[in-house]
Amino acid sequence: MTHERRETPRIRWLANLAVESAAVRGAAAYDGALVRCGGRRLELASAMHNSELLVALYESPPYDLKVAPIDTPRLSINLVEAPVRGRIGSDQVAVYSGRRYSLFLTPARAEVWWAKARSSRHLNIYFPEALLDEIGGGPRTVLRRDVPLFNAHVARIRPLIDAIEFSILHSEPFAGEVALGLGHLIVAELAHTPDRKRPVLAAPALTRVQDYVAAHLGRQIRVADLAALTGMSATHFTACFDAAIGCTPHRFVLQQRVDAAVRLLRCSRLALAEIAVDCGFSSQQHMATAIKHRTGVTPRKIRSM
């Protein structure tokens, strides 16, 4: 469902603000970068007496997005499943599952690059760095100064995410204030949530696995083969891969097969059975079922679009 942006008093005030806060400047820079990629901001919440924390809702088509460094941290929250490839700052490029409720933190003054092959919707919470000090965030928590966050999930804040999405889309009195309050609460919860030690898959090893999958889609790909690329046991590799990407190796491989099949459906005239074989599906029906489950449409419909 597409929501039309409403020009609320908060938005008009924000656009005409004479002395802009870091959050205002950061949101404007992000908005501009997203618009250049075909996306848009649907709604924004900001207190007229305090523009230090902003909450914004966005939607976008598939994109290749680069955002220059801004002077405020940005917490992005996926609202739909949309796998993403990219990096924050100088980190290695990687692919993440980007499920609903996935959390990504871009620290202040860090550039980012993200590429998505699907349309998506997400929330951004822009907040001052000092907020983490004010609320007493620790050195070993999920949300920390100058430390990027990739594809994290904190189950107990999911109701808060649902509530902030609902609030920001409603123009009733105090809805914007509710959204801002929830934004503060989400940041505070993450700043006090211990970052429990998770299995680690080094970026070079993750890249080797992803390159291997891309090069062998038409063949059988076993978890044991992928684990061998990293020098781990299959069980340990599966745990590390899930922690790094947000899905199991099996689900990742299946998604890569679906994405490859969709590209061939759109860009080639190969028969459906040939595409199924080339992408490693056991049959044409298996391919059709997987594509329908993940895209909502049949292979023939994709080809006709």
C-alpha cells in the first residue's frame, strides 16, 4: 500500500528552520541521496521545540544508494524483507538478508553504500551522539558510538517498531510526539541491550562463500562445501553465517537462485526449464514455487512484465 506524503505543520516548520540541527542537516542529506535513486520520504516527525532527534519513514524502488558522511548517527530499521549489499565506512562489502526489524546503524561522519534489488520501506532515527552518553549506554551494548551495526535483531523492541510505524503514519493530535518518544525509547533500549558474543565470520571468508555460491548456482551446493572454504565445521559455519547475514546458508543459496532466475526471466528468452537447470533448481516446478513464494508472482508473470 502506498502512503502519500502529507505536508504537516512539522514538515513545513522543518523546511523553514533558520538554524538547522545536525539531525535536520543529516535528514536533508539522506533525503536528497534517496530521491536521486528514485525513493522518497513519506513522513517525518520532529518536535518544534527540539529538532535534535528526528524520525522519518521512507519507501524506495530497487536502488544503488551512496550517502556522504553526515554529522549525526542514523539508525535504519527495515519494515519489509529486502536483502541488501553494501558497506558502512571502510568495512568490507557484504550481503545481508534485511528482514523486517533488521537494524543498521551508521555512525556520525561515516559514508555508506547500499544496493537493493527489491523495493523497500524503512524508518530512520537521527539522533545526537551525546544522547548515548545521556542515557548511559555501555561499551559492550548493541548501540555504541562510532561502531556500525549490521542486520541486528532485538526481539523485545519489535512492538516499539510496530508502534512507531503506526504512529508516524497518522496525523491525529500528538501522533508525531508519540513517534518521537518511541524513537527515544528504541535508542535507549538498544543502548542498554548487551551485545552478547556471537559467532564471527570474517569478511574475507564471507566474501569467498558468496563468490563461490554465485559461481556455482547451477550445481549442487552443500553446506559442508561452503564450510570448507572457511576452515570451519558445518555446524560452526552455519552459526557464524547466520550471525553475519541473518539467514541460514540454505536460505541464502535459495535466495541467490531465485534472484538469478528472475534476472534471466527478464533479460533472456530461455525456456523456463532451462532457467531452472541453470540456476540449480531441481525442477521447473521447484523454481516456480520458490519464485512465487518470494516475489508473490509466477515466472510467467515476471516474463510478461
